[in-house]
Amino acid sequence: MIKNSEIHESAKIYEPVNIYGCRIGRQVFVGPFVEIQNKVMIGAKTRISSHSFICSGVEIGENCFIGHGVMFTNDKFTEDRDEWIERKTVIGNNVRIGSNATILPVIIGDNVIIGAGSVVTKNVPSNTTIKGNPAK
């Protein structure tokens, strides 16, 4: 299902997918079994591999690679755990995220490589390679 989204005519989307309320730039590739929620922006020439989940409030820069089964979250709770606040995640340009990584609400700089299976819990500066759980 694709609805209420701005998708550049040069983007390639392989269904089945759930895409709604987002913006997808030129020459973006989206593999099958991907969900992209509202308020997501995906920059030009980015590739989203199959079985990935991109929740609302995520911004992905240009020329990025999101591996298979990457999960983004936006649901950090407050200290008392009673109130849910949507948090944003910002991914810079030329970022490579390995398969099955989990990305919490963080800011990731440009030219970053994130190893497969990593759990990213903190901001990542540009030109860095991280891996592990938690990713370092």
C-alpha cells in the first residue's frame, strides 16, 4: 500500500510495501516488505533494503545504504515512563547501515559506517565507523 506520499518519479519501489505520509527523493530504491511511516524524508540515491522499518520522524540523507532488516525507533519514554514522546532520528549523507541494525533516536553524521547487528544508542559523529551492542 502506498498512499499520501511524495515520491519522485525516478524512485523504484518493489511491492509489497507500506508507505504513507512520507517524501522519497529521486533515484531512491525501496525493496519489498519495507514500511516507511509518515513524516519520513529519504534523500536522493538512497537504497532501503528489504524487511526494514522506518518509523515516523526519521530523516535519511542522500546516497545512503540501509541494509536488510534495519529497524528505526522513535519511542523513547520520559524518565517516569508514563509519557510517550516521539523522538527524531537524523541520518547524514553517504551513511552505510548494516543488516539487522537497530537505530534509536539519534543524530548520525555524514560518511558513517554502522556494522551489521549494531544497536545505535548515541549520536555518531561524521567520518566514523561503529559496531556492536551498544555500538562504539
